[in-house]
Amino acid sequence: MSQPRPITEGSTAHRVYRYVPWAIFAFIAITAPFWAAHTPAFSIGESTLTFSLGNLNHAVAYMVGVLGLGILVGYNGQISLGNSFFMGVGGYVTATLVTDDGWSFLATLVVVLPVCFVIGMLIGLPALRIKGLYLALTTLGLAAVFPSIVRMEQLRDRTGGANGKRIESDLDAPGWVPIEPIGDFLSSIPLVGEWAYGEGVSGREADAVWVYLLLAALTAAAFWVARNLIYSRPGRSIIAIRDNETGAAVNGVNVPMTKTLTFGFSAMLGGLSGTMYAMAIGFVAPDVFGINLAIFLIVGLVVGGVGTLSGAIIGGIVIVFVPVWSAQIESVPGVPERFLRGPTGLFILGVLLIVLTFFLPGGIVYGMRKIRARFVQIVPDRQVAGDDVVVATGDATGGKMSRHGGKTALDVDDDPTLPDDDPHEEQAKRILDRDDGAESAPVSAPAQQTNQGETT
Amino acid sequence: MELFLARLFDGLSSGATYAVIAVALVLIYKATTLINFAQGELAMLGSFFAYILAIEQGIPLYLAIVLAMLLSAVLAAGIERVLIRPFDPADHLPLVIITLGLFLVINAVAGMIWGFDPRSFPRMFPEGDVWSMGIARLRWYTVGTMATVLVLLVLLTLLLKKTKIGLAFRAVSSNLESSGLVGVRAGPTLQFGWMLATAVGTLAGALFVADPFRQLDPTWAQRVLIFAAAAAVLGGLDSLWGALAGGIILGLVESMVVGYVDWIPNQMGLAAAVVAIIIVLVIRPNGLFGSKAVERV
């Protein structure tokens, strides 16, 4: 293996390296609905796998749910399995407000977000005393209870009881959004346009594309807020609690307050995800938000990467498309056909959960970072080193005091320039930080130890 | 009075089955301080083993249950060796994830092999009542389940207190490191704990679905897991007899509260269990009979 190619920070190459993948990702994310609108299909053997826009919308809705869980489990270290509960609350509140009271979908967020935040905080309060496995157990119980709550006779008028509730409102594409022209434009791209984007979109397809764009905008907003939270001072408190609760408390982090608020924030994202589910599917049913969804969220988190934000994108796609595709597979050589008619999706997700925990504990995002590190290495520009110093020590050390400038490491946002007495150490730190960023430290921290911790 | 007795007997009968699965959870918790989220599914699998052996292979029911217990114990030994032992017992998240993965896999495999149609499990105890007064019927099933639980707990207590492997088990559960220093091999001992717990779980599964009012399908264990966990937490997660007490209390609470308090709907038994877990963990984290946990910082 050759040495990774060094890229100097701040150089043109670095800028290209940073922004071009982002641009490609944004392009794919925005044009995906135009591609998926006419349900592209792939043939594998005798089976045909489809990629429908409805499933894509579903996946986008789940991404936010996985993101919310990831903040609580991956960054704050509170093992919660109950986020499906908040998704259920969000989904049902939206369903009833839209259908029974004639609200618009987005307006229901005004109710859903605060309600879920408050319920999350209330459940976060006992979580201050209940930790680790006990918390996992309690929250799993919560997830199991949700279906029986919405089936209650007293709530039947609002929830539709065991049959679920159809949402009688359509999200139609408004006239001012040029969805059809964009579709026509994409399919007029020479060579690949018609192959990838077909004949453009119209009518109902355009409405589905509009739903996707709304969901994508909400998702982008959720990720933006989550990212800013994690990279801010409260975010470092959240991470410090995960790494060492006592250490965080000693360094002035208000542990109960931070944990409760994190629970609330996570629940709020869960509620948003539920609302998005209602927008995407147009139907809510009790068993959608049961114990299986609770575990699926964990699968999404682990597959994407515990302690990463971007892993939630992969996680949402996996937990929707794996069951869909495995239901579409009709024959696999060497496997009796009747096994393929059962819950193969559950089986694959369960196996994924176990296999990834063994072989890729940081999930797919961590795996991609490892591959990337083989090819390129971001090195700081020596001439300007020491100018724009941002050392995220809060992550790794759990909020140790930093002597520099007499501030705590938790203040890194406005940390003054570090003195030049230890340039090597600083350089090393900067390389470490820049290479995988504050985001990746958690990936390796809790998960990697596990494989090495061979017990006797 | 009749109604009260009827509810009392209902509560006892479901409480006893919760108690047996709770005992399985307690065994694993004692050994590894791990809550096995797949315990219910393992019990479900074991109940299917017993069903297949008894109905399709024509083996007498009691022998079939014993064979199913052995079979599931072997399976558990493999699971422990391959999936659990490589991980650091102090790091909870990967173990929770692994047991959740097992939960999904076992559930899916059972669904793929046996389908989701409900089947009726053969009767383990004679039909009819031991004693009855109006609508209050003390069924043979209730008596038989209670008796089985008591015998099981006595046997387990003897096993843990009087045998060498029981001594090793208690040594490992009290202190992993020190037990290694005095020559107890932790790995096989924990494996033994898993085997024992899963065999007990299989017995519990068979007892649970042997109730004439219940049926066997791959989903029965999902609800029961929460009840059993609530029973185990209530009794103190490391106390075998506490699990029995917790199970009975929970069964009684379920039948009495839901029966007597009008505004609580029928399906809220599960919610009552979850509320019980939360209250116990917040107010008395060691449960009724658990040993006090000392936390060092």
C-alpha cells in the first residue's frame, strides 16, 4: 500500500477535495426524486428490485429518527430504545391535527416539536437515576407500550384504534415550484438525461417529488441543527458526559440538565421524524411504531455509525430498503423458496446488526473514513499553523482543563492562539483533529474497545 | 368475592409464567450483569422445539420438553461462545446491540420456518379445575405452573448452593476478577449460566403456551419479555426468589388493577408493567430482594 497522498489544508486541492463531494452529494440528493419517480428497477437473477419514490420518502423520514437516536446514544451515551415512541407521538399528532382539525402538515410541527420535547424531558428525568441497561430496558418497555396506548377506546376518535388512521389531506405541489420544468431539464441532459431521469415528471409524480423536497428540506434543517449542537459548547458537554460522567461534572458540566435536555432534543427529532413519516406515507397505524421500529432505529444507527451524524442518512436508507428489497427477492440459489416468503428483512437486519458490531463497530461511515485515510491525508499548512487554532480537546479528554489561556477546553470556540512552546504536539493534535474531525472520535471510542476486550 | 377469587387465580397463573422467564433473565444477569433482550425470543424458540418434538416427532410431551431444554441449552452455549464472550462485559452498548440482533434473527428465523399461524400447544396439566366457586376457578394449569416454578426454584437454589459448578457460578457473579485468581475459569462458567438460563427459558415458554387460553406463534414472547423484565426488576435483578415474588405481584397487579379500576382499559397491563419498572428503578433500584449495588467513581 502506497503512502496516502498529503493534501495541504487551505490549498486549492483541499478545497476541491472538500467541496466537490459535497456538491455531488447535494446534486444526487436533489435529483434523486426525479430519478425514483418512475420507479427504476434492477434485476438480480429472477428477482426485480425496485427503487420507488414512496420508499425513498419513507427512508428520508426515518433518517431524522435515526439522527435523534444517534445524538442520545452515540453522543450522550444514554442507551435508549424508546425513540419509536416519540415518532409515534409525532406521527399520530400530525395525523389527527391534519385530518380532524384541518391543519397543514408543516403547521403541526408547532405542536409536535414542543410536545415531544416536553415528553422527552419528562422521560429523561427518571433516566437520571436509571442508567445503562436499565434505561435500555425501560425505554424498550415504552416502545412496546405505544401501540396499546393508541388502541385505547378513549382515544379511538382521534387515533382510529387498531385499524390505524388515514390522513385525508394531500400534499400537492404548489404552482410556484417549477418541478415539471426541472424534470424536463434533467431528462434533456445529453447522453445520460433520458436514461436516468426518463420522460420527466407530471401530475401525481410531481406531487410525490414535492413531498420529497419538503422532507429533504426538513431533514437538512434537522442535520444542520444537530451538527451545530454537537459542535458547540453544549455539544461538547454532551460528549463529555458520555466519555466520563464524573469528569464532566467535575469540570462544571451541569450533568442532570444536559442529560435531560439531550433526551428532550432527541425526542423532538423523533417527533419530527414521525411527522415526516405521516407526510411521506399518509397513514399511521399502531404497530408501525412498536418494538420493531425501536430496534430498527438501533439497526440504522449501528449500520450508519454510532457517534456519527452522517451515518443516519445511510441508516435510514438501510432500514427501509432492506426489508422492501428482501421481500422482492423471489429466489436465491440454494435457499428453499418458502424461507424467502417469511420475514427475511428482519433476518437480514438482525444479521447486519451482529456482523457490523463484530467487524465494523463504527458502522459504514467509519469504514469509509478508514478507506479514505488510505488515499489522502489532510495536513495543516505549516506557514499558517497556529493562526486559526481550534483544538477540540473536549472530545477526547472528556473536558480536561486546558492550561492554555486559562480557559477550559470546553471554551474552544474562542480559544486564543496557543503558545508556540510545543509545536510538535500541537501539529499532531491538529492532524488528528482535522483527519477525522470531532465527529469521528466517538465512533472509535466506545466501539473499538469492544473487539479488543477479549475476556477470559 | 367470586370475582375477587377469579382475578386472584388469573393473576397467580400469569404471574407464575412471568416469574419463570424472569428467573431466566435473573440467571443471566447474575452471571454477566447483562439483561438479555433475546431471552424472550429464546424461550419462544424453545417452546417451538418442544412443540415440534412432541407433535411432529411423537415424543411424549414431558420428555419432549426436557429434550427441548437440552437442545436450547446447546444452542445457548454456542451463542455465548461465539457472540457474547468476545465482548467486554463492562461495555453495555455492544452487548445490548448483539442481543437485539439476536432478537431480530431468532424472531425472523422462527417466522420463516414455522410461519405466523397460531398453533395450540398440547396440554401439560389435566384440564378442569382443582376447586371452583361460581366463576372463580382454580385450574389445574395454575396449580401445575405454580408447583413447577417452586420445584424449579428449589432445584436451582440447590444447584447454586450445593454443587461445585454452582459455587463457581456464584464466585464469578460476585467478582469476575477475584474468581479468576482462585482458579475459576470464567468463560465456561458464564457459558453454563447461559445454558441454564436458556433451558429455564424453554421450560417457561412451554409453560406459558401450555395455557389453554394461549396459542403458540413466533410473536408471543415480545409482550412477555417486558412483563418478565418488570418482574425481575421488581424482585431485584439478582434474586431468584425475588423474581418469583416479582412475577406474582405483577400478575396480581395486572389482573386486579385492570379488573377493578374502571378507567384503565384492558390493554394497559403492559403499561402497568412499564410504570412498575420505572417506579422501582427510581425509588428502589435494587428491587425488593436484590443485593445493594455499590458504585465506585
